[in-house]
Amino acid sequence: MSGEHGGWRLSRRYRLDEPEGRAVLDGLAQRLAGLDLLDTPIWVFDAERCQCLWANPPGLLVWRAASVADLMDRDVATTQSEAVYALLNDYLRRVDAGGEVGVWVTLDPQGTSRRFYQTHHVVTLADGRKALLIEARNEPPAEEMLAFAANHTMTIGLYDHEGRLISGNPPFVAIAKGHPMNTLRGLLPQTGDYDDWFARLTDENTVAFETELGTDRGRRWFRCELRRVLSGERAAQAMLSLFDVTESKLALAEAAHRIAVDTSLREKETLLQEIHHRVKNNLQIISSLLMLQADKTSSDDARRALEESAQRVISMALIHQHLYGVESLELIDLSDYARDLARSLRAIFAPRARVLVEGDMIELNIDIAVPVGLILNELVTNALKYGVANAQADDAPGQNWDVLVTITATSERVHITVSDRGPGLPADYDPSRSGTLGLELIRALTRQLRASFEATTDGGARFDLDFPRAAVR
């Protein structure tokens, strides 16, 4: 039998038709009888003989055996490799020395492939030999499966002390077909630390490194663990285990990329905030200079022109103030902006006026917000200057304002209305022909927005601005 498999199965197998073998197997069955009641697969394996000696009913299902006798008679060595049995013998020695060995494996009882967590224990037989008792925990929790599946794939190869490949299990052989893996030299890193690898194994027991290999799933990264093992009565050998770590490396790379992107975005956001802050400050300085110049101007017309220009600059500064103080550096809420602008204008032109801003939350990008803000500045300024002084002392029903700004939106368009309770517009008023700077500015900005603009009298002056929602992001 030993010559049939290259000499790596060194001892005669136990047989039920031999008195000594039956005594050992009957004694084992009596000792393990209580495990027949468990629903987790359990079997006892003699790694040196390559023979399964006992299994409970779930364990028989894993092996697809009708009985323990059927299982013992199978020549399982023909379906495995010397690498597998060298690994099992190594498990036996490690557990017998007081260690713990737990691995994830894929089994297919009754043709259904599932993941199991195998634990290993030592059983001493009646003749003094030691075998490996293996318990496969059935149906492990999904989170444990995910945590271990990528790192505990059993892909192993066995090498002699010269680094020549002796055997490998099927997954190892499949990978080896596309790589020079007949010797360890083709896999070990080409550095001085790995030149005398067998001496390192003697001192350190395990040597680890990473490498990239081609598989039927494409190029994959593997963590390689080279461990010194003893197989039967043979000299020391080296067991190479490959653990697929591609997903974990990709996850780490993705996390590092995400951190780099987030850091870059934060830096750019900080820079943009600083830019908006400086633009706002510069605009406020310009506005202050205009106001200082207005104070030193003797001409009333020139003073009013400078004050109005200063206020237009403030309306633009407010936009940058909103962009500086919110999370989004591209969009501002038009209604909030209109309230701040109205408060600023009220303080300058009509501190006792009642200004009401009603509006939906509509976000505008800065390219749209600037012209809209300038138009609002002109309309609210005119309302406070000409539509408040002559407002009625008593409120009309439902009206508790002197100047009203309403902002609404449909799926297609945005509509802004500015109303006051003053005397209204002159009968011959035509906004398309008025030559004032404010209305010329409104006409230019209306064209920029592709908007419509109307001026009517409705219990006071009323101005309506309507522009397509496509201009809003």
C-alpha cells in the first residue's frame, strides 16, 4: 500500500476483519458513542494511515458514506495529496502539544456546498496511537463567514528541504499550472532575507510574505505562509499555505483612496471657504470706501448714487457670506439670502418699515444668485424708498407688512414678487423705457437670466420676476 502512493502512507490501515484492528475500532466507537446525537459533523482521522476511523451520522453525510465500515474501507488517499496529509499530521502535533487549530473549509454534504469551521482534537487509540478528531461546526454565522472566507481558503503545497514541490491539493495545483512553482525559489521574494529560508524556518517556525498570482478568477494577491512540518517518519519539510487576500487589499486600497479624496476635498472646501471669505471682505471694503466717499460728497445726487452703488456691492458680499457659512460651497438658499438682504436694506433706508419675506427653500448656484441678488437689491430698495412713506396707517385685512417679498417655484420655473403698499406706479410707467441706472441694471440682468419682468400697480407697486428653473441647480 505504501509504495502505491509514493511511500507517504507508512503504516498498515486498521481492518475490521483483524482482531487487533477490530478491538481498536470497537473501543473508539464505544468512547465516542455519545457524539452520535450531535448534529454537527464529527469524524476521527488517522492522518498517517490516511484512513477515516469513525464518523457520526452528520459526518457520514459529509463523506457521503453509508456506514463507518464503508468509510474505513475507502482509499481516500487517491483523491487527496501528500500535502493534505502533511498538514493534518502537523495539526495533530500542534494540538497534541497543547495548541489550538481552527480553520474554515468548504464541504458539500448531500451535494450542497457550505462553509464549516473545523476544530481539531487528539484522540488516543487503544494501541497507543494518536488520531485527529475533527468537528465541523455547521451553519456558522454569516458575519463570521465573511470575516474568514477570504483569509482561510485551504490552498497548500508541500516542499522538501531543498525547496522542490512534492505535492499540492487541487487548488494549489490549479494555480501552479500558470507559474514556476515547482521550486520555492520562484515564489520567495528575491531578497537576502529569504536566501536561507529553511534555516529561518528552523529558527522562526513560520516565514510569511505576499505575492501576486494568476488564477481562474484573474490576478489575485496571496499571503503566503511557509511553515516547517514533519510528515510521518520523514525529514522536516515545508508547508506553503496560500491565503487569498485580494478583497482585503482592495478594501484597504479603496479606503486609502477614499481618505485621500476626502482629505483633498476638505482642503479644497477650506480653500473655497477662504476665497469666499476674502471676496466678501474685499467687497465690504469697497462698499465702505463708497460710503466714505458719499459722506464727503456735497452733491445730493452723487451721494445717493454712491450709497446705492455701495448697497449693490453689499448685496454681492452677502452671497459670498452665505457660501462661506454653509456646508455647500456652490449653492445658497434664495429665501434665506432675501431675508438677510431685506434686513440690510431696511436698516439703511427705512428702519421703521415692516418687511416680510415668504419663500420656499430654493437653492441657486452662484452664477444665478449674483444677478438675482442684484435685481432683488434694486426692487427692495425702490420699495423701501418710495413705497413705505405713503403706506396706510391701518393694515388691510391679512396685511401686516409694508414691503412683501414672495418666492415660489414650480417644476419648471422660479417666481419672485416684490410688493409695497405705497401710491403705486405712474400711469405712464414703462420699465422697458425707464432710463434710471437701477432699471437699466434690471433689464440687463433679466436678459442674462432669460427671465420675464413685469411692473404693475395692485394696492401699491408690484414687480414680478420669473425665470426658468433650468437655471437653478
